[in-house]
Amino acid sequence: MSPLNDITHLPRNNTQSRPWLRRREALLLAAVLAVAAGMRLYDLQRLPPGLWFDEGLAGLNALSILHDKRFRLYSDNREFFDGAPTNAEEPMYHYLAALFVAILGPTVPALRLTSAVIGIATVGAFYGMVRTIWDGQRALLAALLLAVFRWHVHFSRTAFRTILVPLFACLFFWLWWQGVERKSRAWLIGAGIVLGLGFYTYFAFQLILPAWLCYWLVRWVREKARRHDLLQGLIWPLGAAVVVALPLVGYLAANPDVARGRMGSLSIFTQGPDSSAQRQLAPEQRGDTRMELLAKNLWFNVRQFWGRGDHVAKHNVPYMAVFDPAAGAVFAVGILATVIGLARDHRNVLIVLWAVWLACASIFSLGAPNLLRTLGMTPAVILILAQGYWSVHAAIAKHSRVVSWIVLGGLVAAFAGNEAYRYFALWRNNPYAAREFNAPYRELAALITAHLGECEVHIPRDHARHCTLRYLLYGRTNVREMKRPDSLTRDEAGNRLRVLIATDWTFSAAGARSESNWTRWFPGARIVWESSDGAFYAVEIPAGDLLTRERAEEAARYLGMDETR
């Protein structure tokens, strides 16, 4: 018998008659939440090191909510991309981010704190769900595992809206279980409201619906004596969810281009072997047929737990497995315990359905495995891992309870320490992490905000329109798009220093980074800054050295000026 399967009905709260147990559990929960907060808040200003394009776009949407379009059912991003719906996104995260941006301004911490708070809240909601469905000891163990789990910790520190999926999934199953067991219409309606709101979080949350319906069907078949309660547990949540989600459904029906959007561009069913999307993948991630691609994706999503993992540095240490070898072995034990318990305990069915359905977000999309798209399965993954740890504990407890608790504590401590090391040491020092998080753009924005506020700053068009810079430099009137030859031309009304932000493509002539090439045209020009990776450099030109339009054009030709790059 699996240790998490020894209760066939809702566990009785045995702390009600023992106040000291309630106090101890509350203290332990507070300690778990403190660990969760530490893992998500430590050095948040610097890790992750930059601000990715999509994070900057989330910030722009938060600013738009504050200053322009306050009400939206969906963020189609037309206002940022010349009227075309681009990377359309659900709006829930943007509204939450707007609260922090309103307080902290358009900064990196404003966005990162949004996710950190959501991540900490998820650990608390996960504890409440597990305690309701199982018991307090399992809930504390599972919550501690989620608190330190690198997969969830990382996305609690990045501004991706996927972080909302685990929170809303845990809240939904927590409220729904309470409603069914208590026979409470209010709890069931609350669960339905959460389910409906979940559709405003991230597209992968939609997979919670079939996972729940399949689980409901299993209980309907098995629990004939409770079919009336279960029917209530279907009708009321579904009804409430439909009411809440109906405006979004109406919007997507009226805007099919937005509805297709990102999901259509990623689906293996719409992107054939000759599509540009597939050609951008690594050779092993491509498939000549959809069935071949599906089979590969299925295998990659299973293999990632013990072997080759997600290759994207924004998500993971490239190719690192989800678990280290020791935790991977415990996870395998947990899978075995969960599968063995399927027939006896329907709660195991919930775990499996949750994991399998949420994994479909990667199985049926290009670029598998993808930890970002499947973040919603992390609570189920942790429940399986907790099954494994508890199974080891129970097996040893048959011989010595003291030894069993020591071993369990040692294994969990080793897991926590290794997760912290793999994130705060290995991932932090991975050379691809800073590059994939657009660290040079963040450096450039920091330079402009801290030191160039009194200067007229000109940035090549493609970089000036990058969402990271647009968010971090929001409202700064001294920042302009570079134009040829205007950026080199004297402004009769102006007397401010002019700073040109450039790359090797902006001024492509040989030796363009040499001050001697600049002083030939602008005697007082000097190179005042260079990003840590050398991607950008800044040239300061005194206002009196700027040229007439004719001379500026000559200088632009000499320097090989490209105003876009």
C-alpha cells in the first residue's frame, strides 16, 4: 500500500482536539513559507541577470493598464506592434504586475516581485490543497518540496504569466474538494469562479479543465452512492466558470486572429516539417511527420526528469535534467507508488491526470521539452516526488521510526541544498543565461537612467523598439530613435550633450569603435561606456561639435552608419 493511499475518505483533522499540534503545524508552515520566500526573493534584483523581451512586453502592458487602456479582456499587443496582434497574451498577469509597477515604477523589481509573490502564494495554496485532500504531514512535506523546487523557483523569479497556472490550479482543486466533501454550494461556486478566472492567466491552464472532467468521471463511475453530490460538484463549478469566462470566449470569437495567435504558431499540427518554425529547432526536435514529432515530444517530456532536459537557458541550465540522480530515483519510487495506488485510491488518479494533461502543453507543441509551458504540472510532479519520499520513510519506519525520520530529513535536506546549488550557482554562472535574458539591454537602460538623464540619447531603431528598453525607459523624453544624418546634425535650439548608442552594425566602418575615427569629425567626442559583453557602446559628442546636415551625411557615410541596427 502506498503511504499516501491509506485514507479512503477525506482525512479527519486530528489537530482540532490538540491545540499544541495546531500551533506546531502553523509554525512549521510559517517556516516553509519563509524558505519559499527566501528562495524567491534572494538577490532578485540581479538574478535572473537581464530582462527578456516577453518580460518587457508584460511591463508595457502593465503600463498601458495604468496610463491608457485600463480594461481589457485580452492583451493583443496591437498598440506596441503597429496595429498587428503580436504574441497576444492573457491579461491577468498584467493587471497584477500593474499594482507593483504603480508603486515601483517601470523597473525590473516591479515585474520580478509580481512573480515572486505569486510563487510564494502558490506554496501556501498548495499546502492548503494537500492538507485538505490528504493530511497535515504530507502537506508540509509537499509544500517544502515545492518551496525549494528549482523548476518552480525559477519561474517565480521571472516575469512570465505561466507562474499563475499552478496557483489557480491548486486553488481550484482545493475549493472544489471542499465543496464536494462539505456538500457546499458556496465552495463549488467559488471553485468555478477560480476555474473561469484561470482562463485569463495562461493558455496551458485550459488543460486543467479536461484533467478535472476526467477525474470527475472516474469518481462518478466508482462512487455510485455519491453521484448526487458529484453531480452538484459538476454543475455549479461549470456554471460559474462559464459565466466568468464568457466575456473572454466572446472576445476570442470576435477576434479569431488573436485566438489563433501564439498557440497556432507553436502547435505540431499546424507547423509542418518545411515550416520556418521547425527549421529553427535542433535537428533532434524536428519530425518528418506529425506522428514522428508527437512520438519524439512524448519521449523528450518523459526523459527530461532523469536525462536530457529543456535546452533553453531562459528556462533551465541547458539540457539539465529536472532531478538530480538521487531525487530522480525517489521520483521513480513515487511514480511506482502512485500507479500501484490508482485502483484503490482515486486521489492518485487526480495526480496522474493533472500531470499528464498539463504535460500536453509541451507534448503537442514545438521545441519539447519546455519547462515554461508545462509549469502547471509542477504541483502534480511534487506530489509524486512526495509519494516517493514518504514511501521510503514508511518502509524504514517498519524497523525504526526514529531512523525513518532521520533518513527522510536527510534526503529532503539534500534535495533542497542541491536545488539551491543548481539554481544559484550552476544556472547563475551559465554563460547563456545573461545573453538569453537580454542582459545588455538592461545594462544600457541602467546607464541611461542613472547617468544620461541630462543628455540627448539616440538609439538605433531596432533596439529602441525592443520591449525591454521601451519598458525600462518609459516616459524618458531625452531618448530618441537614431536617424541618419539627423543624429549627427547640430540642433540650433539645443545645447545638450548627445550620446549615440551603437553596436558594430550601427557604425560598420573599420575602426568605428576607435575614438580617433570619431574625433576626426567631432573633436570632443569620446567613447564613454561599453556593455559587459561588448554588444553596445556609447559615444558622447559635445553639442558644439555636431555638424551641419551636409557634413553629417559625409560623416555617416565615412562611419558606415545604419540607423536601424
